[in-house]
Amino acid sequence: MANPLYRKHIISIPDFSREELELVVDTAGRLKHAPRNDLLKDKLIGSCFFEPSTRTRLSFETAVQRLGGNVIGFADGANTSAKKGETLADSIKIISSYTDAVVMRHPKEGAARLASQFSAVPVINGGDGSNQHPTQTLLDLFTIKETQGTLENLTLAFVGDLKYGRTVHSLTQALSQFNCRFYFVSPEALAMPDYICEELDEKGVQYTLVNSLEDVIPQVDILYMTRVQRERFDEAEFRKIQGKYVLRADMLANARPNLKVLHPLPRVDEIAADVDSTPHAYYFEQARNGVYARQALLALVLNETV
Amino acid sequence: MQYTRTVEALKEGTVIDHLPAGQGLRILSLFKLADTGERVTVGLNLSSRHMGAKDIIKVENIALTEEQANELALFAPRATVNVIENFEVVKKHQLELPETIEGIFDCPNSNCISHGEPVKSFFYVKPTVNDTKMKCKYCEKVFSKDIVAEVK
């Protein structure tokens, strides 16, 4: 029987069942420890980045090539017919007629969902505006499972910009299927949006809003840091909150031994450089795991069995 | 009643009655009833025993479907929609909130891909305690129904 993601579009985390999330995570683990260079043999993947991206694009293209596939595409929508006014629907009809799957990033929300309605081949969302970035969530889940041995019954703190950070929205949506508990640590102006909190309430997920980063550190398994963007505040306001959401090595003195610090990157100054050499730092390995999570997804979408 | 003399009985078509006063023109425009080319009669601020004041819309030669009637439920849950054939009421729609709404409203999110592409807007409808929420299928943003209805 074909795996449940075979020939499926990968658009948004709420579309995934718990079993499908686990399948990607477990497949990523297998590919990390036993690399395969044949799973995308003779496959051509369209890498369509209507908006520039460094890590997502490079890790997708690495994933394709490591699995023995080939890539065509573009890294910036400015040089495409989208610039001439072509609809995304038309662009995708054409590109999907050339390729076996389309990986895309687009500045508009909903672009991947729309593309999936016009594509002859599976569409994988590499980020649609401020909406979803499912492969980031899948690599986060893989990293959490890798470091904790499970996705169940964990306690996680999300720190920083929880309002605009799509990675934290999707990750809480995914983990709500695994009986996890959350702490949300952010300035009031960047608090978790109501609609996410309402979704968590509906599912009976436990979460607590807290002010102090230091207080939650001893209680959590995963500390998920995000960047507080200076441009979201005026100068005086920013000075008030600056430093409150910055992690330094000395703050980890009472951390659980299994605590890992994650960050979707790029980081600016919210994780001090001295954290890098602690056993808790895991964000660079997390970024490396992006290749395995994307390999797993591509392999599952394009092979009946992996 | 005054209006029964000035608005003649409908031979074929649909009567949308018991609209809250003030909603008649809004519904006329949202559902593009005036663009049908058929004769449309609108009554505003008519007296009603139960509602005090009400609006009414009569559209000739068009029978509203169950789906269209349910879309009305967003704005006028207590409206009655009667389909008329040969001066007789042949169908009385019971209004129920639809699960989805396609093509009536634009997505309020200006950065949503549904604008300027060859697709109809599409919302999932979710009643909550104090409001009805609408979630855009494309951008996945959730809006109060009043925000969605004001966009058009």
C-alpha cells in the first residue's frame, strides 16, 4: 500500500494527521543515519522561489541532489514572468508540466494552496507570506524527537515574537496532537494571536503566558527562541524590552540536562554567542536537520514506499 | 397593509421576507440580485408584527437555491425565503448557516493570493458563542463575518 503522503500536496500543518507527522519524522531519522541516493532517481524538481530565501532553498536543493534527483528553478521572482503580470495559476500550470514536483515560496499568503489547484504534480510549500512554512515545522519536530526521544508529553517554552512568527504558530498546531504543554514568553505587543490560543483551548492544550524567561528555563525540555524585530517597536519601547528576551549561557545553570535550545535562524542577538558552546545549544544541528526533513518529505511524496 | 397594494403578488420567483430593517439594500448588493436582469422589488422599513420594522426583497423568475438561502443566514438568520410558482409558495427554505461560502465575499486580507487569480474566494464558516468566524481557504486567516461582509 502506498504511504499516505504519496502524490499529496504539502501545504499547511493543520492538513497533517498525527500519523503523517510521525511518518515524516521517522523517515527523516532513517535518512540521516542511512543516506539514500536513489529515492529521487530520474526525478526533476521545480524549485520556484518567487521570494528569495537562503536556508530553505539551499536545503531543499541539497535534499533533492542528495537523493539523486535534479533541480530546475529560480531563486527570485523578479526574473520570472510573474513580473510581467502572469498569474500564479498559469505559471504553475506550465512549471508543473515540466517537473515531477514543485517546491515553492511566494510572498502572498495562500499561494501554495492556490498552486496546488492548478498543478499536475505535488506542490510543496516552502513558505507563503506570513501564513505557513510546513517544512520548518517538520524539521523542528524531527529535531525535537531526535533530542528528546519522543514528541509526547513534552514541555516547551516559545520565546520572543510569537505574534508574527509563523514557525511558532505551526509548531504549536503540530504539537497540540502530542499532549505537550507550552509556555509563551513574549512582550505584550508580540503575544501569541488569539486565534491560535482559541485553537489550543478547543483542543484542551495546556499553555501559560509568562513574562520571565529565566523562571521557565528549569521547567522545560525545549526552549524555542525567536527574533524580536527592532522595527516592530519605537526606539524607547524597544530599549525597555531589549534584553528581556535574550538568552545567555549563565541563565541555563538550572536547566534540565535534556533541555535543548532551538531557533529557526537567522539569529541576531537573542541568543548570546556563549550559549553556542553549552550542551544545550542545538540550533545549528536543527538547521542541518532541515535537509533530512525535506529529503523525507520529497521521498515520501514521490515514492509509494520508502 | 400599504405595501401589499403597491407591491404586486409574485407569479414566479423568490420572496426574501423578514430581513432586519436596514439589511435589504446590503443583501441586494452582496448577492448581486439587481444584476440578474429580472424585476426586483425592494421594500424598506415595512411594519412587521414580530420585528417592528423589516425589509423585503422580491425577485421575479429566479428560485433561490438552498445554498444561496443559507448564505443569507449569515446576515439575517431569521429571514424567510419562499420560492413561488404560479402565485403559490412551493418551497419554504429553513435557513441554516452554511459550512462553506464560495465566491460571495472578497478576502479582507489584501496580501491573500485569492485576489487577482482565476479563483473564487472560499471561506469555511464557524459559528462561535458571540460571532460567526470565517476562515479563508487560501490565506488561512480567520475573520469575524462582519469584517468579511464589509469588504465588498
